[in-house]
Amino acid sequence: MAVTLVFRLKGVTPDVWKQVQRRLDNDNDEGTGSNAMSAWGYKDMKDYPPVNKERVAMRGLNIGRQNDNSILINALQIFGIDGLDPKSREEAFAIGKAEPPHIVDYMKKKYPEFAGVELDGTAPELYVRETRHIQGEYRLGIIDVLENRDQWDRIAFGEYPVDIQRMSPADTGAVVTDPQQFAVPFRDLVPLKVDGPLVVGRAASYDTPPHGTARVIPVGMAEGEAAGAAAKLAAEKGLTFRRLSASKEQIAVLQERLNAQGMVLKPFSIPPRPFMQHKEYEGLKAAVTLGLATGGYKNDFALDQKSNQRLDGQSAVGHAQIKAGDARGEPRRRAGEGRSGSKDAAGVAGASRRDDFAARGNPGSRWGSSGRIAG
């Protein structure tokens, strides 16, 4: 999966921001937009001609506005990187640092609102989306997300689109589904074989497809708060995290404490969506689990249309190891830790929806007006 180097532009005055909003709010494209602190669009940035054509591509801009007349842009994708290898990360960082001057020149010429902006640096490190996940007492599966499932030991909720980034400049990435709400269970944080730690954020016990939604910062923040509260509770009760994760009584205490701290961890039930009532839904679950079907932002799996006969070879890389039983979202009982690195995050079939995803980037408004850029 692509890594990203975020870069910063200065000189984005309130007037410039109004021009950005005017463009995105009036381009007759429901996939673009803005608010006071975020903007998402400029889909034709995918046509930017990179200096390093083999290793770099741009997507639609995901923009986070800062409080000093600057913006952060998450759109520069770098390919062929092993996020676990320091030398590979160093190489990717150098590739990324070389590209923004050319990107900014391109933007200044193409978009009048950016004519006066200047490059103001890059992030100090790469955004590496995925490397390894622990094997936990539970493994969050894509069907948990597809079906908006609750969990009895819920400690966080997610709703970001399942965002599978590109694997190469020729790939386009995909949005597998756009959930309304799903629960992250405490068991996802508890390693299956190792006692002592709790693992939160991107390395928690997720399969690669649901990691496309669960990796975002708000979910990690909620998991971190839950882990801290769980550590205190376990110490008070003299419990290991594993015993705590198996105790419905103590999990209820944990949830009560988190609710008292300001979290909202109430049980929920969301009615089945139309595609879940289709006669071919069981087959769709298998296809989604294997990374062979996408519904995009509208959850349109086109179940009444003929299947796409073009199966991108990348679509199945890494997914063959996912068992059909994973569709049930069952607790995992496999030894050791598993790597779900970049090759496991393969794109999926459905060319028209994938092309739209590559152009538009991610809907940066998902997390309100913080100016944080997801993706």
C-alpha cells in the first residue's frame, strides 16, 4: 500500500480559503467539498506528471487548514516501500521530499487560487498506513464493518470509509464500503499469546480490509483511552488483560467508567442495508472478504449486474490466505503474530468505482473541523 509524505503550503489566507471553498462547493461534484478547516477535491490532480513516474503519483487533494495561514496536503503517494525496513523508509522519504516543489509549481499554474502560495516544508516522517497487526483475542473482519456490527465488549466506534490505497501508479485503490457505525471490541487490543501489553491503533488485531477504516486517528484515540482505563481496572482487580477481556462483568465496569469520562459506548443496532437483503448476499460476503468486490462510498455492489470479468492480479494478492470463516467475525485462535504488510492491502475489482476513488481522495470532513487530514 502507498505511503504518503504530507507537505505544507503557506500563504493560504482567508481569501484564498474562500476561493478553495468556492471551487469545491460549486463544481457539481458530490464527492468534493469543504468546511471551515478541511477541503477535499481537486480530482484532476491525479493528472499531475510526477518527476519519478515509477514511484510517485498524486491523487485528489485532502487538505487540512491550520491556524497560521497554512494548509497540510495529504495526496502524495509513494510506492514500492517496505514500511518495516528503515532503509526503505529513508529512500521513500527522499523520493517524497524531491517531489513537492514540482507539485506546487503545477498547482500554481493550474489553479488561480494557489498562484500566491509557497511550499513550506514536509512532515518530519512518512505516513505509513500499514505494516503489522497483532493476532488478538478477536480479529476485526471486514464483515464486522460491512454489517455495522456491535460488540459486547465495545470500547470504540468507527465509521470512516474502508479506504484501500493504491499499490502502484497504475492502480487506483478502492473504497470497499462506507459503514454507518461499527464497534471495536476490547479483545482486539489483547494479544493472543503475549500477556502484559495492550496494542492500540494501526497495529491492533484487524484484518487488512477493515484496517482501511479502523486505522484512523479518532479510533486509535478511543482505543488508547480505553486501554488506559483498562490498565487501572486490571490493577485494581488483580486481573490480567486476558482475564479482563473474557469477563463480561468487568468489561461492563470498564464501559461504565469510559462513559463517565465522556465516551458514548451504548449498545446499538442498525437495520440491514438493502444489499444485505439481496439473494446473492452470501456470495457477496465471500467476495468482499477476498477483496474481489467494492461498493464505494454509496455501498453500491451492483449485485444485479454481470460480474466484472477483469480481475486485477493485485486484487487477490494476500487475500487468498483469508479463510471463509473470517466472514463470520469470529474470535481468532491462531498462534503468533501475523504480518499484513503492503502486499496484503491489495486493490479490488470494480474499475469505475476505483477510478473515482483515486481521483477524489478521501472525504476529509469525516472528523469535523479539526483540520486533521485522514486517509
